[in-house]
Amino acid sequence: MAFAHLDGRHFCTLLICTTFVSVPSNAEIKVNPPEDFEIVDPGYLGYLSLQWQPPLFLDNFKDCPIEYELKYRNIGSKYWKTVITKNLHYKDGFDLNKGVEAKIHTLVPAQCTNGLEVRSSWSEATYWTSPRGNEDTKVREMDCVYYNWQHLLCSWKPGVSAHLVTNYQLFYWFEGLKHAIQCPDYIKANGKNTGCRFPHLESSDYKDFYICVNGSSESHPIQPSYFIFQLQNIVKPLPPEYLSLTVENSEEVNLRWSMPKGPIPAKCFIYEIEFTEDDTTWVVRTLHLFGKNTTTVENEIQITRTSNESKKLCFLVRSKINMYCSDDGLWSEWSDEQCWKGDKWKETVVFFLIPFAFISLFILVITCLLLYNQRALLKTIFQAKKEVFSHQETFF
């Protein structure tokens, strides 16, 4: 009976606490996800707009700074990009060769919800370009080079299954243009477009540069190809024009070269030097020799000769945009070779001495022959005169 009476009192206490005590819990605070979430293509060849409307029933959070957590990626990518924003839209570039997926939810900060952040469920959206054409009709081997940070040139090959009548068109866009622009100067082969020479692209550096190459064919649809570049990462500069090689002493060699011509600042260059000593060649980047792949941003370098008996020293240089001005780049062509030959005085002496020796020897031989012939002639004349005198004495 005592235990029954005790259990009854505990039960009543629990019932009273449950009925009259308010337990703060964020589980009771809910917020709806954003409305009308969608991915919109404005026609910028991959630069898409993700946009949404505020969630319903926000009256309880009028004084709260509502935020949105947005996640997006190309379908098939391992990683989501995440953005937290107070805006109702967000723009970014995507590879339209693949689909796009995104999701978003509402965030209510902790100061409005008894100390814990509240999140809504996710709203999701996807986007695909309209499927058309076979995969093998897309252009192949697309290659774009920004020559000397001045002239952009792109080239491609037709798709494997593209018919002979298929022709391709290129369109491009970057932030600052009002709309996508078709290539104004096509490179052609057999009457078909195989590349594009772009006009001067003002204010296009350090931005995503979007390209779409699609096609037309009377027999079957052509699948478009999409590309995204940052032009500073595909720059191919010019090589230096002027090189000089000076032997400072029996060991040190000084190599100098001119900065490549064009608009690229000197601070943006990196150089690679190929140095040859007699029959041994190695690549030099900075002062770390013998094939070590380090780099120099200067246009002068000192090299120690492996032997002060070396007869020939040569070097050539190529340039590239360095990590301070781009994420990547293309090496220029190699410059013309500059050489130094040791013991020039001796070489000059030898050069003239050998022919002189041959000529002198030839003259000496000729002189000897002439003298020999002259001596033989004189001997003959003397013998003839002697015979005459002998005959006269006999006669008398």
C-alpha cells in the first residue's frame, strides 16, 4: 500500500508538471522552405541564374534577418558549392555539357529561436539543355590559345559522325556583354568553319569566358559543345628576341635576354633556359642547375661552367605567364640560339695558319721544282758548251 501511495503521488506530480510547465523547444519552431525555386538560363552559354521567393508564413520572423543556404553543382560532380545569402537570387557559371542541380533551404538565426538556428526542408531544382543530336556530332579537339595576351584563336575538328555537309558556328559571352556574340571571323577549310579569330576582347581578363559551338545539318541535328575558359590561363607569350652570353672569367657565364615584346608586364613572366656546354645540355630555371626544375622571373642568370676547358657554350630561352598573373599558361616557342666559342684567338690563328702553311708549302714545292728545272737546264747548257769546246780543240 505504501508503494502504491508513493507511485500515485509521483504520477500526480508528473501530470502537473506536464500540464502547467512550458518547456522551451526549437522543435516547435518551424520555417518553410523558399518558394518558386528555379534555375533560369538567360542565354549566356552557361552563366545561369538561381532564383527563389521568400517562404510562406514569415509573420513570426518579421524582425529576424532571414538567410538562405544554397548548394549547387553540375550533375556528376563530387562536390557541392555552398553559398549563404540574404538575396533572392544567385548567379554562377556551369558546364552545360552536363546537367545542373541545386537545392536551397531557409535559415532562421539563433537569436530569433531561443538560441538554436532553425532550418527548413530543402527545395530542389534541376536544369538541362534541350537534348538534341548524337554525342558523336559534337566538335572534337577544341583548342583555344590567347597569343601574347592580345589575339584569341580557337580551332576544332568536326564530330566523328558529322556529315560532310555539317557546318559549325561559334558563339561567345563574358560578363560585360549584353548578349552572346557569334564569331565575326571564321577560319575555314574546304568551305567549312574550323576555327575562329576573335576581335580585340576588352575587359575580358580574369572572367569566365563562355563558348558554345553548335552546328547545322540538313540530315540530322548537331549536339552543341560548351566550354569555359579564363583567358589569362591560356596565354602563349612571345619568346625573347635578343640574347647575350658573356664569359665573365674561367668559371662564370652570364646569360641575358630581352623581355618579350607585347603588353604583358615584366612581373608576369617566368623563363626556362636550355643551356649547352660542349655536348652536354640541361634545362635551367633559376640558379639551381643540372636539370632541377626551378624557375626565374628575371631576365639574367649566372651559370657556373663545369669545365673551364669547354670550347662552346650555347643557350636559348622561352617564356610563360607566372603564378602571380595566372593559374596556368602556355610556354612560348624557343628563342633563337646564342653561342660563345672559346679560344677565339687560337681558332683565328689556326684558321689562317693552316691555309697559309698549305700555300707556303705549295710555293716552296713550286720554287724547288723551278730551281731544279733551272739547275738541270743550266747543267745541260754547260754540258753542251763543254762538248763544243772539246770539238773545237780536236779540230785544231
